[in-house]
Amino acid sequence: MALLRQIEETVLSGKAIAREQAIALASLSGQDSFGLLSLANRIRSRFRGDTIDLCSIINAKSGSCTEDCSFCAQSSTSAAEISRFSLIDEEQVLQSAELARRGGARRFCIVTSGRRVSKKELEYIASMVAGVRAQGLLPCATLGLLTNDDLGLLKNAGLLRYHNNLETSRRFFPNICTTHTWEEKVETIRAAKAAGLSVCSGGIFGLGETWEDRIDLAFALKELSPDSVPINFLTPIAGTLFEKHIPLEPLEALKIISLYRLILPDKEIRVCGGRIQTLGELNAFVFFAGADGLLTGNYLTTLGRNFEDDRRLISHCGLRVLPQP
């Protein structure tokens, strides 16, 4: 159709699509949706090649969070039955990192619950980061709203990438969290970039946001220019405030991936939480919708997909796992 041809010419010429064009793309349905996916696949191939970046995470500190994020099983508002534990020891982290390395992951992220880690925890995590780097993996961390000094300490220990999701649009954010602000997240992202770190920031979809919210988030991320953009889909968990939310339909989830590829053509679009639960048998379509990165292995409080299955999937799609450093 004419709109898709126009968008393709715009993106391939190195120009940015307009917000109004993105909204028009979001309204596509039926067979036109598959045209959108096909376009996103071509843009992925042009800007990102045929390699897929694999990352894995470890839940290094779980539950007992002071923040009230409505979608999260670790939230202060959650009654979900999850494991709750304080910061685990370095040996556990390095064992998990080694399993991820053997599984083909290139990046390994240390994730903790809470608004931010304490100074003592931060220093211990810095040692973990150094250990992960020594194993030949690219270390990442998700430790909350850190300061410039905190992030500098981690960088000196060998951290390469810091992760902090904006989650949703600035407008919709107060509907999912009131204990910290969208602007505080932006400040953390800017602090990470100022510290010389690569940044990973994206969102979670299926919270009740509109297509305009999704597009506004994409354009906000375009302005902040993270290197990696994780896309998560809500998996309603019993005991959370969003336990009765209806999961997204697979095609809607794939359209989100495609839109983000077209708005952020040169960025790494990484599909993370909720991939299997939301997409089911259409899991393989994430690449043909424009994704070039996956979170593999388990997530924080929900199950993911094992390394071997994801490597096989990538190969069957005619793509290659990005080699480890």
C-alpha cells in the first residue's frame, strides 16, 4: 500500500518518520498488518543485518520493594507468591553467568528489586560485574535510580551497559507507578550516558496504554537514544494490581515491535519479558517483525525459554547468533 511504500522510502533515506505517520501505521489491520511486519523485517535487515544479540539476566535481589509499580510481582502493592531474598552472593551470580555463556548469551545483566541499591550493595555488585567481565561476557546492570557517582563506580569495575526502562509514556506513567516519576527515570538514563555507559531502555506493553502512548514512548526513546530498546509484554500475575488485565493478542504485540523498528531503525530492538506467554506459536515472528535481540533464559519472576531452543529458533529463521566477545 502507498503508506508503507512512503514509510520505506523515508526510513531507507535516513529520515525519521513523523508521529502522524506512526499513528497511521498503528491503525493498520488485517493483511495490511503483515505488510507492516514485512517492511519492518526489511528495515531490520538493512540497518542491523542478520545477527541476533542474546542476553540473560539473574534476579540478584527479589521482592520487598518499596515502589508501587502496579504490574510488578515484587511491588509493595503485590501479594504475589514469589521468592523473596536479599542480595545473593557473588558465587551464585558467576555460576549463572557461566551457564549463560555456555548457552550462547553475549550479555549478562544483574538485576535487583527496589528503588535503588545501597552503597554497600553497590560495592559488592561492582565486584560481581568485574567477575562477569572476566568470564568473557558483556556485563549489564539494573539497580534502580542511581547517581552519577554510583554509575561511575560500576563503570570503573567493568560495567558496559545500564538498564532502566521508561516503561510507558510520560502521560500514562502515573497510572502504573506513584512512588517515583518518569522524569527520575530519564535523569538516571542521562546519568548513565554521562558516565560513558551504553544504555538499555524500553517499556512494557499491555498495561492499558493507548497506541498513542506506545508511539509517544518510542519518540521519547528516540530523543534519549539508548543503544538497546527492550520490549516487554505484560504477563498478568495473580496478586498484582494488574492480575485481571487481558494479555495482548499476538498480532498486536508484533505490530508494536514493527513500529519500534521503524521509529528507531538503527537501534537494537530486544524482545524480553512476556515473549512466550504473549506470542505463543508466533514467537518466531519477532524477527520478521523487526527484532534483532532476545532475552533468553528465565525472567525475574516468570519462566522464559531455554538457550538451546532460542538458538535453534534463530537458526531456523535463517539468522545468526551474534558471537560472544
